[in-house]
Amino acid sequence: MTCPLSDVDATPGHLTDLSTSGRRGRLGLCWAAIPAMVLGCGGDIARAVAISTSAASTGTGGGLSNGGGGGLDEASGCEDGLLNGAEVAIDCGGAECAPCPGGTACGSATDCISQLCVDGVCCDGACNGICFACGSDGVCAPASTGTDPHDDCAATDACSETTGLCGCNDGVQGTDERGVDCGGPCPLCGASETACTDGTDDDGDGTADCADPDCAVQVVCAAAVPDGWTGPAILYLGSAPPNCPANWGALLLDGQANVYGPEAACSACACGAPQGAECTLESTGSISLFATTDCSGAPQTHTLSAGCNDIPTSNALSFATAPAHSLGGSCVIGAGGVASIPPATSLSARVCAGASASTSDCGLCLPLPPGPFGKHPCVHRTGDVECPDTYPDRTVVFSGSLEDTRGCSDCACGEVNDGTCSGNTQIDKYDGCIEQTTGAPNPSDCRAVEGVQESIYLTVLDFMFDGWCEPSGGHPTGSVTGSEPTTVCCTE
């Protein structure tokens, strides 16, 4: 960028006070190194502003700063390499900074690019399957053998890293088991419930399915499917989805969920020097007449058009003139509005159904889904809708394509401001500007005058200063949205 005024120092980052160059109250600014600033070249001091895409100039972001001697902040709070402000990790998370990558500590889903905060870490998957946990690297994997990080197993049982299941439900005879998945920390071997979702007391102990302790690590209870919803089903969220498990073998839906598209990064708009403004006979100035010799006290002020202006009889002893304003013109858009669009992210989603279920005192008794599928049963419904109270954990799965409309609003330049014309003012003691006596340039400071004045003659000659235009636009627009939504609601 270059400043359109020749007497502004265009050195990047250099501020030039134009008050000594005959342009009262002007400030020139060029800052080529920061694209997210509005560069006010020749604007009023009150209009010399900087706009940061990350934060206002209060010390929390880039841009001009009022403190610290009037310097420029070189980095925002989200780019300073420190853990500060509302950040949950260094330079990410919280309400002000971009989401964090996988493996970063988090407090909520919005802190993570994946939109999944699991075990206090930004994770690559929902990781809500039996005996799965998110590691410090942000990767969902089977929990270590002998541990039970999410209390998925019975009180005396633990996870098996080899199978990704509770030891008493992995089809393998563990070290402390008397048989395959029985004895020791597991249910007694021998007569036991043979089918846990058939509604039958298979072992004759007076309990069946979800109410039978033999089924404790094989089933899960859920509320009845609400009216208007379909279920039960199970949901996977993560990278490449696995096949539907055998007891939930019906594939209902594949799609994308947790779609996230950061805002486009837009450069600030700027306007070039005005072009096409005119000084014409329609241009108007003004004159102030004073009853004192030093232009003090309350004046009589009259608007002047080019040519002869009759005014009421005045016994003024001094006067001062204000310039005529230029007419028309416009500014060419100088720069700004260019978008840098960060990549959008999403998770693969798969919904499976088809499990047999029985009715129990707790509602529906369902087989516990194995592996990376969540242990929480779900219901689903076409459209983007709110969840029922009994299935409150909401995920919207988009089976159609994603539409990315992110960009920047167009730059525009407002009307020309402060364009003025120079000229000459003559005061006449007769109507009709017959005999012009006292004269002064227009504009002028205080001038003495004698006698009675009844007319004033104004000539408009040329531009004194060609003004400026206010830029607008250059703001982030649009979003990333999915199509063909299905709302999947799960128990918590």
C-alpha cells in the first residue's frame, strides 16, 4: 500500500502528523506489514483507526494501542506463545481463540477443532465405546488391560486392551476366570441367563435380561422410543467408521457430523484519493461578520454562493470566511476484502440398528454395543430438531454434501468528505456588488472592515484539499453447512 498524499511518510509503521503542512488536524498512516488494518491516509485524527480481525485495540488483539506510549501491538493474545486470557491451552481454546488441535487439554467441545473433548483432551473420535479412552495424543484407543477409566465394567471386572472389551465379556478365558467369561471376577459358571434380551428367565433364578446379574456386562437399559422417533440405534463418531457390530447389524445411515468451518480471514478495505470532485457556481462557502475588531463575540453568519450575495445591512468591524465545499466525486477502492479460508473439518458418522430388545422395568433391555460404538442407545429422526428429554445427547448427521459459502463482504467507499474549494471574497458597501472594497482570500482568518456592508462577492477558484472517503466491507461472511440432516439423540 502507498499513501495517496505526497507529503505523508509512507514508511511502513510510520505515523506522520500533517498539522504542520497546512492541513489542520490531519494524520497520515501507512502500515504495510499488517494486512488486517484499515489504513487511514489523510483522514481526520479522530478517524485514524485500526481494525484487527482478532480483537479490538484494547490490548487483547492486534492493531493500534492507546497504552504503552502509543505503540503498535505486534501479536494478539491468541498469538503470543503464552497461556493467558480465556485460553484453555497456549494460544487456543476459550471464547476468543481458535479451537485446539488433537491432544490438547480442553474444557468443552468448543475448545477443540474436532468438537470432541474426551477425558479432558481434544480427541479424534467420540471414544464412548466400551473400554475405549482418549490418550494424551488425542487418539481414541482401547483402554489398558486391568483399567476401567469410564466404569464400563462390573465392579470386579476390568478392561482388556487386546479385545477392547470388559474382561468378562471378551470371549477369552482370562487369568482369574474359571471358564470363558465366568468365575473369578465374572458371573458364576454353570447355569446362567443364556439370552439377555429375550424376555425369558433362562436360568430360573427369578430374574431375566437386564434384571439378571448374569447379564450385567452384556446389556444396557434405555427409555422407550418416544413418539415420532425411530430406534433403538447406536452411533459412531470418529475417522473411518467400523462395520456395524453383529448384534446391531443393520446400517441405517452414513454421513458427517460436528461440521466446523472457521471464519474467513479478511483483509481490511481501503479507499484511494477522491476523483471527479468539482468546484462550481453551486459550491457554497460562508462569511461570519463580527461587531468587534478581533472576530470575538457572537457573529452574523451568512451562506455564500459563487457570485454576488446580498446580505442585510451590517455594521461589522471584522469578518472571517469559510471555504466552499467541492461537489460530487468518488473514491476508488484501494485494497481489501481478500479472503483466506481455513479448511473445514468434520467427523465421520455411522448409525446402526437391528438389535433385538426386550421390555424391562427400566424400559428397553438392549445388547451392549462393542468396540468404538457408544455404549449409549440412541433414537433418530429426519431433520435438524431438538432431542426428547429421555435421549438428550444430540448429534446432527448430514448425509448430503457440505456447502461452503465462507468469504468476505465486498469493499465499498462512501461519499467524498471534507472536499473544499479556495476562492476570494469581496465586501461591497452597496447592494448588487457595485463597488467592491475590502477583500480577502476564502478561506481567511480574521480581517478588519470599515463602513456599512450590504453585499458580498464570492469567487470560487480551485480545490484547496481533495478530501477522503470512508471504506466499508471486508468482513467475514458465510459458513459451512450440511444438507439432508438427521438428528440422532442418545442417552447420557
